[in-house]
Amino acid sequence: MNMPGMGGLETCRALRAASDVPVIVLTVRNSEKDKVAALDAGADDYVTKPFGIEELLARIRAALRRSPTGPEGGPRSFETAGLEVDFELRRVRAQGREVRLTPKEFELLRCLVAHAGRPVTHRELLQAVWGPDYGDEPNTCASSSTNCARKSKPTRQADHHFDRTLVGYRLAAG
């Protein structure tokens, strides 16, 4: 659990204080005392080296299944001023009305929710939603972003959830 800067137990405590992201400790230390300390500090699992890659992947899958966030790393649901998103059911409601999004619009919304309140660059959105081959084409996501924003604001009185920034887009956090 020796790491440069912050130690492994400190890192584990800091992660746990700020997030429920799954934490798996990979280390050469195999004493029961070290394992208990890491698990008590907030680790979800403890794997000692050497380990098999298949076992590690299975432990990662198990940790993701138990996680309160979805396997994609984001929340299972999101709600803000008239916008409700259920990522497991792929259901979006704006001002209480069902909103139909295309698969790309839904993934764009998922990415913006994962970064709610912070701007997401065109490049980050393109790579997260369309893949690595679209890193330098900012106009590719403009149409889906505009449609997603329009669909989530079904009435003129509704709050606008999406902001276009100089570098990309931002979803209002609340």
C-alpha cells in the first residue's frame, strides 16, 4: 500500500469520503493486518500479487455489480429541476412528460450527468459517445446536443438544463 504522495489507506479513506466508486486494493502485502486495515479504510476488495488476470476481471465485475453506480461509472438515476433520468430503464422525463431520446442522445445525456455542473469538452463528449475516431470533430455532437436540450425542455416555461460553453457543453447540476 506504498504509493507516492498519499499512502494507500489515506487514498482509500479519501475516495470513500467523496464517492461510492468501488475500490479494489492491489498489493504485494498479504498479512491479515494489512487486509483488515484496507477493508476498514473503505476498500471493497483486496487482491495480493501475483494474481491472475481472469480473477482480477471477475473481482472488478463483482464490485461493479454491488456498486450503487451503474457499470458505466455513472449514477443509476439523476434528477434536477424538472428533469428525471433513469439510466437502468433508459427512461427520461422532463416536466413529468416522457421524453424519447435516440441512443446517441441518451449516451450524451449520460456523459453530461456524470459531469453535472462542469463543462464537458467537445472532445470528451465525442470520444465518450461516438468513440475515439471522432476526437477532433466538434460539429458531430452539435445536432444531438441541440436535440437533447430541446427535448428536455418541452415547454417555454421549463428550466433550460443544457448550457453551451466555449469548450463544449454543461448540464445544470440543480
